[in-house]
Amino acid sequence: AQTVTQSQPEMSVQEAETVTLSCTYDTSENNYYLFWYKQPPSRQMILVIRQEAYKQQNATENRFSVNFQKAAKSFSLKISVSQLGDTAMYFCAFMVSGGYQKVTFGTGTKLQVIP
Amino acid sequence: DSGVTQTPKHLITATGQRVTLRCSPRSGDLSVYWYQQSLDQGLQFLIHYYNGEERAKGNILERFSAQQFPDLHSELNLSSLELGDSALYFCASSVAGGMSTDTQYFGPGTRLTVL
């Protein structure tokens, strides 16, 4: 079974600064996908970024980037030049490649961007 | 807007009742997934349908059932409702569902309150 751990229940960052959210996971699988989803106060689940485990290059989407360390089973999210709209709950998620496509979510990190 | 629609947005009902939640996937998506988000359990995978067929079951209670229709919309039926069933129910969709892996895009959710 897969587990996803987010050890930071809450974080805050000053607007325009950079913040890193941590995520570790445990699996015996070799081929899988990792995701970061954002859930703002509206409760909508929004995909932020996705990383394929077979790719060594870290994924980047505008101000969002990840630090994927496969051997350490670590998948952190870096948000650069934080904006007020980044205030949300952030969930790290894991999915095995192929077969049943169940997504396992972490417990989330509540990020507050301070003006 | 992810392109996934869910109705109703809010639902308030009493214990012992039965409700039906509806989900329409993104155009072209064949897979539909249901998730439950409650305060104490976090985000839990319930069930996955691909092109009308059940593909995987997660932590879904026997009182709950789902189906996917020929037009690919899906319904989640919750019966004999209990207070603990109060939660946000998400539907997600993706293109694939067979042996390939694809990103899941979430709908806005249905907030169920059981009184």
C-alpha cells in the first residue's frame, strides 16, 4: 500500500517570497506519478503540477516547481514570488502507473500568504 | 474551470435518507472517479468507472453505490445516511482508465450535510 505524508499542517509566507512545501511517500512501485493539488477556500481541487517518476528532470509550471528525489521518496513543491491567490490547502498525491488509478492523498498543508 | 461538473452543489438531508450525486466528466474523458473529503478522514478514494465499467473500489461503504451511464455521466448513490456521511464529495475525470495513466481533473464537489 502507498502512503503519502505531509509533515507541515500549516505554513505562512510573505507575499513575493518563496516557500517550499514538503511531501514524502512510501511505495514499492517503480513506475508512478506524483501530483500537487491546490484547494483554495472555494474547495475546488486544482492540479498544480505533475511529475512522472521515470523522469529525472524536475517538473516546472510557471512559479511552481518541484524537487523530486526518487531515492529519498521526497517530492517537495516550491512556490516562487508568492501571491495572495496562492493561499490554499495544498495536497501531495501519488498514483501508480497503469492498472487501477487510485490516487492517494496526503493530509494537506494549509498555506497562508501574508500581504 | 476543470470542465467537470457536479450537481447539486449543496445537499442537506436527514439521517436514514437516500441521495444521488451526479457528475459529468470533461468532454472526451472516459474515466470517472469519486472521492470523499471529510474533516477526520481527509481525501479518500471511493470508486473508479471506465467507459461504464467499474474498475476499482476504495473505501466505499456498502450503503454507497455508483454507476456510469452510456453518455459517461456518473451517479453516486448514498443510502441510509448517517451523520458521519457529511462530507464534500468530489468527482474527477480523466481520458484513460485502462493500462495508461492520466491526470485526474476534479469537479467543484457536492457538499452533503446530514442532520
